[in-house]
Amino acid sequence: MSNQNPSGDPTRRQKLKPFEYIVFAAGVGIFIGLIVLMTVREVVLALIFGGIGFIAALLLIATLMLTIKPKGRSSADLHKREGFEP
């Protein structure tokens, strides 16, 4: 069973996957920023910590996604993925 439609175009879910990661990282950044804002009541410091939290979460998500193997595929088959051109 393939995740792509017969025409070879990526599905809507495949197109929105990177957006989901960015939204999750933004949520983490906003959460950290709000915690800092409520604690020290300095907006600039909250923005700095929120930005650092966003970047750290994005790096962590990207690193974890590099370690995950696609379902039903061995590492030898990764070069045959859809959309990959050498």
C-alpha cells in the first residue's frame, strides 16, 4: 500500500507534515515564553526564552525524525523513496 495517489503527487497529509512540526515547536516556544513571562514579568526575557525554546524544540524534532525508519522499509531501501532523485 502506497502513501501516494496514482498520479505520483504527494498527498495532503504528506504536504502538511513539515507544518505540523513547526506548529508543535511554536507551541513549545509559546509555552516556555508564557512560563517565563508569568514568573519574571519581563516581556523581552520571555521572548528570548520563547525563541530559544522554539529553536531547541525544532532541532530536537528534526533530529528525532532523522532516526525514525519509514514503516515497512529497511535502511537499504531508503534510496528508493518517493521523490528522491540522486
